[in-house]
Amino acid sequence: MAQPQQSEGADGAETGKPPLRVGMVGYAFMGAAHSQGWRTAGRVFDLPLSPALAVLCGRDATAVRAAADRHGWADTETDWRALVERDDVDLVDICTPGDSHAEIAVAALAAGKHVLCEKPLANTVAEAEAMVRAAEEAQEQGRLAMVGFNYRRIPATALARRMVAEGRIGTLRHVRVAYLQDWLVDPAFPLTWRLRREQAGSGSLGDLGAHIVDLAQYLAGEPLAGVSALTETFVRRRPLPTGPTSGLAAVDGVGATGTGQVTVDDAALFTGRFASGALASFEATRYATGRKNALRIELNGEHGSLAFDLERLNELSYHDGTEPGAHAGFRRILVTEPDHPYLDAWWPPGHGLGYEHTFVHQARDLVHAVADGRTPEPSFADGLQVQRVLAAVEESAEKNSLYTSIAT
Ligand code: SOE
């Protein structure tokens, strides 16, 4: 697709750079986060292309127009099929529930667009495989596809990856990771789409487990070979919502229309073995009372350890096991220095970042990949591999934790 020579940028200001015109489907929590990413990336980073918030798509014309005005999108559509065919859109960003990822992504790639798809890539391995096939064909035409695992883009996790790759902890022995939320503790929380298998694919597993599987494999620099798992649905029936619902904490839209069946897992616990023989444990739950968005990961290697906590996301803990025992110990690296990943473009040392910046970094990285014509990371193939791990977890849990190999 020919790209215009100049861009007016996300806010209409001329940047003098070729634009990357984004069309986004969905505008709830993730849509708002991605909007922020596209809006900000070109203002903070010196990018080769200028992201433009061209078209926002949602089914309700009034609501999508209001969201477009709020988040800075120029135009709107109410049908994603029309969006993917538009000549003034270069990249389609998919922020819908998982049941529509495959259909939209395959159509967008066939229509000659680059694609960013929120995690998990799809609801099933078969859908993810179809998406990878479409991405491979599109790449021959110069169109690229990325899946949105944003926690790779925290400066501290990116630094942890760099340190593992530099050999600073040596041969990996253990990865210990938990992603804990508590928004389902109240049995009166309504039966929203995230609790329905046909829309969400799975529960905590696909929503939170997908993040920690990706993060663990990214930091380890290698894939999992197999898992043993337990899953549970603690509250099996929930009130049916009477109207639209939103958020993770609010109990809204609940009426007296009865209850419905929860068809996904509430929590997933699994152990895993990496290809190298390193061992991992994973916990994903929406029932960790008091934990709002607590993602913790620790890696233990032959020569050292690294630990990260999303609630302290400007910090990385590092233990250098080669130091003399008398003064060795975990020390806190404040990850705000200009030579830390992503931080040369932000604030002076000590002035930290937050959750939303991960989406800015995601947009930045994708723009560079598109400009360079190289496969973005994580690619759709990476998303498929995570999907295979999730499928192995479900298979293992069905067989009472039987060790289940992950297909390659
Ligand atoms: C809900 O559990 C959720 O919004 C996830 O879907 C996101 O991926 C995560 O970043 C925050 O929690």
C-alpha cells in the first residue's frame, strides 16, 4: 500500500514523517490503553513513521464517536469489515474479546494491513494457527503482525531479559511467577464476557496465565517443553448482567434476571519444565483477595537471581551470587537510567514510569519493525506457542495434572 509522504500525527501537528495510519477495533480498557500508546509514542520517541489515530471502530455509533473524541481518534466505523477495507488505514489494532481476534486479524492481513492483536492471540490453538498462516502469507507482501504482550515492555523486565542474555545469572534453574488479581472474590460480580468460554476462550488462564507464560519464556530465552496443571472454578454460577458492564472492580449492570453458568477457570496453577531442564511454577488467579494486579517473577540461575514485582515496576532486584558472601545479597536496581531499555526518551533518572507506558513502548517497537520490514516480537508465531502452552495446561488439568508435553 502506498503511504502518503507526510503525516499530521496523532494530534494534527505536522511531523514531516510518513504516517502509520491506525484503525483500532474496540475501545474498552485495552482500547483506551492502546489509544494512549499510539497517541504518545511519536511524541516521546523519535520514530521513523508517525502514528496517526485514524479510525476507531465499535458497534454502537454514538458510543464509538464519544470514545473517539475522548481518546483522540479522527474518524469512526461501526463495522470492522469496513474498517479493514479502508484505504486510509495502514495498521489494524485489535482490542476486542478473543472470539473475534482470528476473524478480524485474518481479514485485515488479507486486506493488506499490518496487525497488532491484543493477547491472548486467540481462543484456540486452531484459530491461532490460522492467524500464523495468514501472517506468514502477509509477510511475503511486506505486512507484519504482532501480538500485544505488553509486560515485555516494562523497562525493568526488558533489563532483566538483557541481564539474562548477558549471562549475569548463569544457567537458569528456576522461574517462579504469579499473576494475582481479586476482582472475582465477590460472588455477586456479574457474568461478564470474561467469564464465558465462547467469548474469552478461558478464564484466569488465558487472561493472566498468557501474560506470565510469555514473560517467563521471554526472560528465560527459551520455550516450555511441558506442564502439569490444576485449574478450578470456585463460583460456578453468577448473576446475569442486565446491561453493559465495565471494569474489573465494579459490580454494575446486575439485575434480578437470574444467574448463568461460569464456563471458564477462576484460577490456574501449573508447574513447567523448560527445554533446558530449568523448572518453573505459575499461578494465575482472580481470587487473591487484596491483590489487584500483582505480577511477580523471580529467576534463579547458577550465578545469581533476578526478581520483579509489577507493583514496584521501576525496580529490579538482583543478587550477584559471585560476590563474596559477607556483603552479597539482593540489591534494588532503580530502573530509571537513560541506558536502561526505553528510558533514554523519558524523564531524568529517578522519575519513574507506570502501566500505561508499556503500551507506548509497544507502539514504538511495532513502528520500528514496520519501518524496517522485520518480524515484530512477539510475533503471531510467538502468540501461537503461548496458546499451545495454555492448551497443554487445560489438557493436563483435565487429566488431574498429568505431565503434558507442548507441541512444537
Ligand atoms: C484483566 O484481568 C486485565 O485487564 C488483563 O486482561 C490485562 O491483560 C492485564 O494487563 C490487566 O488485567
